[in-house]
Amino acid sequence: MTDADPFEPPIVRDKRRLHFDPLSGAVSHESHPDPVLGERPASAGLSDANGPASAGGSDAQLLRTELAERTADLQRLQAEYANYRKRVERDRTSVREFAVADALAALLPVLDDIGRAREHGELEGGFRQVAEALDAAVAKLGLTKFGQPGDPFDPTQHEALMHSYSDTVAEPTAVQILQPGYSYAGRVVRPARVAVAEPTAALPNHDDSTDDDITDDDIIGIDDANPSSSDL
């Protein structure tokens, strides 16, 4: 303090240097001799620097853990939603197929009448155009007609109404189609009603006994078991 300015503030000169760590963000004081405080211990600076760094490292690890958990939850929700969409789409498709199959099944008697009229040559004029339009409509919806004479008999597609044996077939065969079958979306709406013929070799063999197989002992045994009236 001088006489010129009795209110002059005191001047403090601190020669310590500040050290900034860009990785941890900590600020520490380098240890240099100080005229008032003396030399600063090295451990004090290290404690100031390591304290915030340790806290920052634990917070970062906690954030990474929470981020991994949230990411796993999001992935699980996305997978569940994708499965839900697939299940809903599959159920929607099944419901539509069943509804269309029921509607087509109701039209099968009409198609049978049209088929019989076509076989007898009665499809003429406007009736023929209506029949062709109906055939095109059900074919567009996916209705498929099956059943031809000579097809191997398939219990899953054919319903046998008549049965016979024939030398012209080598396996059970639908030799006559009494009513065609229809399928839709891979399922049978109505089986084809057919007459089935099996090979003649499949006939059951009956080993009937003949007179030559009867021996004299059998005759004697029969006579002994059934005595005549003269013997009585």
C-alpha cells in the first residue's frame, strides 16, 4: 500500500499453471513453487484430475448399458410386431379362402346342370353365353375342375360309387366319371364321384373242394357216422 492511493486493493500473484485434460475434461493445477503456499503436492493435482474422470467413466458405462437394453427391447418389439403382421395376414387369407370356397360350393349344382346340358347339346343361344360367363367367373376365382376317365383312383380326390373288375387296368382306376370334382386353393371342395375298376387278378380265390378230393376213408367215415335205415 502506498501513500498516493490508500484504497489500492491488494495484488495476488499465483504462478501456478492450469492443466486441461481433453479426454476426461478435468482441470488440474500443475505443481510449481509458490512464494506464499510453497510447492503444491503432486498427489493433490492427481486426486482432482482422477475424481471427475472416474465419475465420468461410470456414467458413460451406465449409459452404454441402458442403450443396449433399450436397443434389445426395440428389436424384440419389432420382431413381435412382424410376427403379428404375418399371423394376421395368414388368418385374413384363410378366412377369405373359406368364404370363397363356401360360395363356390353353393354354385356346384348349377355347374353340374350346365355340364349335363353341354353333354346333351342343349347349350344354345343366350343360355350358352350365360354358361360360358359363369365358367369364366368361377375359373377366375380359382375353382378347378378335375376327374377324367382313366385316372388312377385316389381316395383323397375320388368317391367310388360303383366297383367292378377288368382285364384292361393294372391298378384301381376311375373308368367312368359320374360327377366331376372341384378344388380351390389346394383343397378339395367336392370329390369326383366315379366308377372304379380293379384288375381281374385282384379277384378273391375260392378253393372249393371237388369230388376227387374225397377219399375212400372219408366215404367210410361218412357211412359210419350216418348209418342207413337198413342197418338199424
